[in-house]
Amino acid sequence: MTDAGGGWRWDVALSFAGAQRDYVEQVAAALKERGLRCFYDADEQIELWGKYLAEEVPGIYGEQAAAVVVFIPAEYVERDWTQLERRAALDRAVRERRDYVLPARFDDTPVPGLLSGVVTVDLLGQSPRQFPGVVAAKLAALGITGPGPAARADVPAGDTGCARPGRYASARPIRGGWGCTRRSAFRGCRTRSRPSMCRGIPIPRSSGSGPR
């Protein structure tokens, strides 16, 4: 579904396993600081409440976004919901024959449907405040967003050089190029014993400690 202006509803959608939520949440916040329309499930709880996710997910990842960033650890390929997201995104990529699925790796886990020769960003060399700059630059290069501060990959939005939580390894060359590695990954667990790691929509804990 497109927005009233004829464009995509989301500039980018984020597909990830629940174990990586802390990292992805920081990425989503930084992308929104840059003015990008970013689909991050925790921010859409009200809209998704009461809807049937098995019907909503393919539309979000296969129709409503201009691009999908896939965060790949081993957990990504093991979860049912991330499998649904991945299939919808890859199906769209095949139809349109363009850079629609943008893989970013925490490890070298093979991802079904993702060709081994596809270049991916190595997240071990990107903090959650640095990586949004790479995403913004790619979206600008694809013509999804306009050039400007949001497209600068070298300076995170709002970065003053102060320490922030998260991984802060210095940016290192992409394997086979700048900031990327070869290959590609997904999200979400269904275990009830660890609600903070479950893949669905975050539910606040009774202790009031926050989602997941």
C-alpha cells in the first residue's frame, strides 16, 4: 500500500530477531531523528493491536516499504515471524530486480533465499549510532530519499562525540569493500519463558521495566 502522495508508506522497514532488539531499537530511533519513515514494530503497537499479524506482515515487508534492512544473526533464520518477513521481502526483490533487501550481518549464518554473493554490511564494525548513516546514504543513492544531512554515512544524526550505550567498534572496511561483508540474516522467538526475547509486539512487563 502506498501513501496518499503516491510514494511508499515507509522509507525502510527493519526485519530482525528479538535477540537483537536493543541494537535495532537504537537504529530505528536514529533513523527517525534523520527524518526517515522507518517501520519498527515496537513503534506501531497501537496500529497493529487486534490485527492478524500473519496477514499484516507480508504487506509491510513486501508492499509498503521502499526497502527492507535485514539484520542477520543465527536467530534470524530460526524464527517463524522473521521467516515470514524475509520471504515477503525477497519475493518483492525478485519481482522488482533492484536493491530492495539490504542485508546487515552480525555473523555469517546462511540465509535461505539470499545469494552468497550479495554484499552485506558488517555490523560488528558499526555501532547502532553509526549504522543509520549507512542506511540513510543507501536510501539516498536509491533515490528513495533526497541527499542531505540524512544521507551522510560518516556522521550519525545528533552525534556530539559523547559515549552512548551499544556497540562502538570503529568502522572497519566491509569485507570486499567499504563497511560491508559478503552474504546476509532474521528475528523473533516464541518462547514464553523469556518474554523479553519474543518476536511479536513488545508487551510491557508487570514490573514496569519496559518492553521485552
